[in-house]
Amino acid sequence: MGLSESACVTLYAVRGTAAPKWGAMDYATIGGLILGVSAVLVGFFLEGGHLASMIQLPAMLLVLGGTLGASMITTSFRTIANIPRLLRIALFGCTPDPMQTIDELVMMAEQARRKGILALEEKLASVSDPFFRKALELVIDATEVTVLTTILETEIINIEERHHKGVILFSKMGGFAPTLGILGTVLGLIHALGNTDDASKMAASIASAFIATLWGVGSANLFFLPIADKLKHRHDEEMVRLNLLTEGIVAIQSGDNPRMIRTRLLSFIRPDLRAPERALSAVA
């Protein structure tokens, strides 16, 4: 089933489920990172800088290690261990096609209308998305519409809270990194000014001290904060999908007309994405 295979953003929200198929690389994210870092490096080189002067292990260790340590204090180790998964979500474009989701729900509505709700049980085996599968199970079990809506809305709220943990984590890291960079620069200046015997060496030490600030400000504005915003973008897309699924599932349980269901679900997506609807309008 195309819908369940493409709904990979749900991995972000659910623990202990089988890994779904991931989408293609998100070229906007990768391209933005490359462009941003390249712009800084090219500007630095044009001013006469050298790459070797930027690669300083003490500065990198202080900024990146200190940022990670400070972030661990504010959250749980489980959230920190989830960083690789969060990065994979940000770097891979895996949002399902909303029109495909609508088509899937309308097809189920038509089947339920012809054969009854229990006919949807044969669809369960092909649904790997946890939220969609749970919703279908509730429908098949003849859950009352009000109870069904409450359960699904509660599930969405819990998913939203788990999503926010990842967004907040990278936002905090974006706040800690510049401060740790300044701390590294202060420590470097203390060391440089404490050795004033050789003026030329002191000048070089002062210049090196500011590399920590560069790493702090650069990592925050070119990585941590952009990744936080990308995760927020993924979250917003996933919330639209989950609300669309909820509306469709509740409509199926209520026995609504499939044509009316399609019309209601199309209101969840932008007009320019409603390709089938445009085609029908053109024919008419």
C-alpha cells in the first residue's frame, strides 16, 4: 500500500515500530547546508584565511562537546540518543503525497459502503503506519464515533509532544553553541594574554582564540537552528496528514458518502496540489 510505505515521518513519533521506507534525499536541506557553509568558507578564504587555521581540536571540542553536554542536562538521555534519527528525518524528504492519502481513504470508504466496515479488515495486513493501523482497528471494532475521535485526537496530541522534544533540543543547542564559543574565546584570550613574552606568538594566540566563537556562531546558525526549523516543518506536514487521516477515518465510520469525503479531505491541501480535481474541472 503506497500510503503506509511513504508515511515515514511517523518514525519520528513512534518508538518500537518497524522502520518504514525512507524517501529521497531532501535537496533543499542538503543544498542549504552546503551553500551556507561554502559561503562562509569562500568568504574566509577571500580574506586570506586558511582552512587549517579553522580546524582546531580544542575549539571544536569545547563548542560541540560543551553544547552536547549542556543539552543533556536539559533533557533525557533517550532524547539525546534520538539525535541520529532526528537528523535522518531532517535530511530525507519523506512526506507522503496528500492526494495519495485521500485516494486511499476514499477507496476504503467505497469498500466499506459496498461490503460493510468489516471488509476493511483485509486492509490491515498492508498498513504499516501505526496511526493509520490503529485508526482502522478502531473502526473495524465498531468504536463509537465520539470515542473514536477522542482517541485519535489524543494520539495526535501525544505525537505532537514527542515531535516538539526534537525541535526544542536542536533549538537549545543553537542557543548554547554561540555562548560556548564565546567561553572558548575567553579561555583562549586568558591563555594568550598570560604569555606576553613573544608579541608575535601572542598575536597568533589571540587570533586562534576567536576560532571558538566562529565554531559556536557558525554551528548554531548553519546547522542547529536550521535543523530545528526543518524538524518543525516536517512536524507541520505530519500534523496535516494525521488530521486528514482522522477526518477520513471518522467519516468512514459515520458512513458518509465517498464523494463527500473526498470533497472534505481536499480542503486540507493547497488548491495547486489537487491535480485530479483540476483534471475533472477541465473535462467538465
